[in-house]
Amino acid sequence: MKRLLTIILAFALISAVSPSMAKPVAEEFRNSGYDYSSIKTVLVLPVMYEISIPPSEPFLDDSVQQKWRELTSQEKSGFNFLVKTPEEIIERDNFVKGTGPSEKLSRDKAAEKALSLSPEYADAILSATVTKCAYNTIHHPQELVWDTRYENRSVYVNGKWETRSVPVNYQKIKPAWDETSAVGAIRLELRNSKDNTLIYGVNVTATTAEDLFTPLPTLTKHITNIVENAVKRVPKK
């Protein structure tokens, strides 16, 4: 029983200090002087990147964009404002001006055109930018550490000798090892479409490593998790 308790406590300690269990760190800003209820329509831009996507993650952008679209959709987001994609803003402009459907634009070109039209058709712009996306490895050198084992020994208890399992401390060599973590960060911003005033912003950073129960996540999975964390922080009112 004592051995089991020791193992449980050890697992709890590892979980408490392990990066894999660390919560994302968020730095939030909300413009207290802005009437949030005045936001009726918001243009949602595709996810942007301040970093180069690692070659080892060829499907990262596709996965991140898909997760972003799902989370910011009217059905999933729960936002009080009306969500508009770049294509919908362009379509609305064509309707208002009585022009025919324009040529199909690439994702980035459609976002640029919608952004230029946003002062006319949206109250605010919601954007997300990946600012960190990498694996980080820390080398831990070999070291001498204390450990505990249990041995059956004769112990004098209540006036008689009994054989009991007792803890014995000993030193052992812990081999050198490399600790690899997935590191990611997202900057999410909600800005006024007319004058670019920042209404709400959050920087979410997370570091996740492998532990006894959780394997090291791919950067693709790690970044999509951070995107979800950031979107859920956007105020609903």
C-alpha cells in the first residue's frame, strides 16, 4: 500500500511540473471605452503567419484554417455579431453595385479585397496570426539523483520484532536525456473596420511536452488547440 501511494504521489508530482500539463498563458486586452454591443457584422480573415511553417508539417495550414473556420462559424462560435467571410463581403459588394460575379480569387487575394471593402460592409475585423510554431529541445545532462526502494526488514514494534516493508533511500545515476516540447503562440485581434481601433486582443502561448500519459503532439495539433483556446476567449458581449 505504501509503495502504491508513493507511485501515485510521484505521478501527481510529475503531472504538476510537466510542461505537457501546463495551461496556455493568455495576455488579454479589452478596450473598456468601446461599446461592444455596437458590433453587428464582423469580417473574419483567414489565419495568417509571422513564421515559416516547418517542412515537417505539410498539412498544418489546411488543418488550422479548417479549425478556424469551424470555430468562428455562426453555429459554433456563439458570437452575438454576424460573421462574414471574405467571399460573402465581396458578393455583397457585387450585389450593391450591381456588378456580375467577379473572377474567382485566391484565398489571400479575396481576403485583401474584402479587407478594403470592410469599412462599408462590416463593423469590425477578426484576425488570428500564428507567431510561434516550433519544437524546442532541452538537453538534460547525466546526474546523480536520490531514489527510494522498499525492502523487507525486521522492525521492533509494540514489544516484538516484525518483518515490514520499509523505504530505503539510495543514489543512482540518471542518464542524460532530451526533453522535446511543442511551442506555439497565437495573436487574435478584433479591430474596428473604420479606424483600426483595437477592440479586443489576446496572445495565447502554450508549451506541450510528452509525459507518462500523453505523447508529444504534432505542431499541427498543437497550433489547432491554441487556436481553439484563443477563439473561446473572445467576449460574447
